[in-house]
Amino acid sequence: MSTPLYKIAILNKSSLGANYLYFAILYYFSINNISFPQIHKNLFDSLDTNVNFGDLYQANTLVKLTTRFPTKFKYFNKEINSFFNYKLMIKKCFFEQALSQAYKHEVNDAGNFYIVFNKGTTKGTQRSKFNNENCVVSTEYFTDVLNRFVESYNQIYDNFSNLIFINYEDIKYDMDGVLKKLFNLDISAKDKFDLGFTEISKTAFLNPKSEQLEKFRAYSEELSDPNFRFPIQKIKLEDKINLIQNFDELLYKYQMISRNSNLLNYVTEKDIQNRIEKENKHY
């Protein structure tokens, strides 16, 4: 029996959840001796109508699409939809998405944080330092970001069929279960590294140089591939909220908008507190 070809697209805007899922898939397939020779190929970097999907059908492909979606993909919607057999859509609270993006914008934060394992060293890589600043987030910018997230969601929903929805909470707290359910490969991260991906993420957040990461570190060094990085969370929700001086105003603004929406989930102060308690317990 021939091995199936995996054509995997993560459709969300680049974010911690999307990047974590992307790199966990890379590692998961690698430890099961399945490679992605097309991983470096950005299929839709230009509007070149000569993109040859036939060539890509011959090998596994893993891409994140929506760094430019939908503007540069509008001519490829039909091909994209038929090409990928795993179209993954992460479902995350719209309020938290908009809050994070608006905060990053306000303090000029560099974005995702990664650890990279090189021979003999473990380091975090960012384009600039992580900001830990108090600020007032513009409600106008927050609302604009929220509207863009909703527009992106609707564009994806309208242009793709057979979407596979994954809850962000599952990615954060049970990545190993997510991968098993999606692909059901033989070897798990726990089998290979004595730690599941969720445990690796948690340990790396607390101490990237922990001895518990030794097997994962050794495997990553052996790969010697700069594409194998591991994103980790930089800041907990409670800390982020404490840095945003007008958090209550933003939550109220979101609540007023979500009352008139069939898509936006209504979020209460109690919901936020429950998420904080769950996250604090995890870490």
C-alpha cells in the first residue's frame, strides 16, 4: 500500500497558534520519517498563473497560506481548494485575537518568540526585544483589527470547502491529541522525546535550557535545519491584561459589537477569569 500524500494548509493569519501547529506538524512527521520536500516552496508569493500544481502533487506539502490571503490568492481559490486535502482552520476567541494584535501594535512588539537549538547552544530568536510596557490601546485600532479578523474568517469560510476546525485551546493544552486525531501516525513526541509537544511547549516557556528538553534538543541539533524552530508563548493572558490600562473599555467595546453579530462569541469578565485560571494552572 502506497503512503498517502499530505497536502496541508494552515489557513489562519500567522500567529502563535498557527506557528505552533505548523512546527509541531513538521516535527511530528519528521520523527515518523515523513518529509516535506516542498516546505520551502511558497506557492503563492506572486500572481504567477504558471504555478504548476501537478509537480506539487508528487510530494508532501505544508504551507501557511493567509499571510497574504485573500488579495494575492483570489485567482487561485479553485486550485487551492482542490489541491489541499487538509485545510486547517484554528478557532480562537475573536476578542483575544484582536486584543493581542492591538497590544503588539501599540508597543511595537516583534511578534512570535522562538527557541532555536544549534550545536551546543539554546537561544530565543526575535527581531527585537520583547516589550513589557503599560499602554492604552486605541479602541479604533482594536475595532479595525477585529473587523479584519472577521473579514479574513469569512473569506476563508466562503472560499474553502471541507475545512477542518481546530480549537486554539486544544492546540495550547493538548497538541499531541490534535496531531493524533488529524494524522494518527505511529510515533508520538512522547515516544521520541519523553515529553509530548504540550509538555515541550510548557517546559520551554518556563526554562528553554531545562534538562528535560535534552532529547528534543539533541534531535533538533541533529537536524541542522533552520526551518525547525519551536515557537513558545511569551506572555500570559493575565500579565497582558495588567499591561493594558484600558482593558475594561476594550472588553465593553467588544461586547457591544458582539451583541449584534452571529459570528463573534460574547465574552464576559468571568470567561476571562476562567481562562486566566486555566492558563496559570497549566504553567
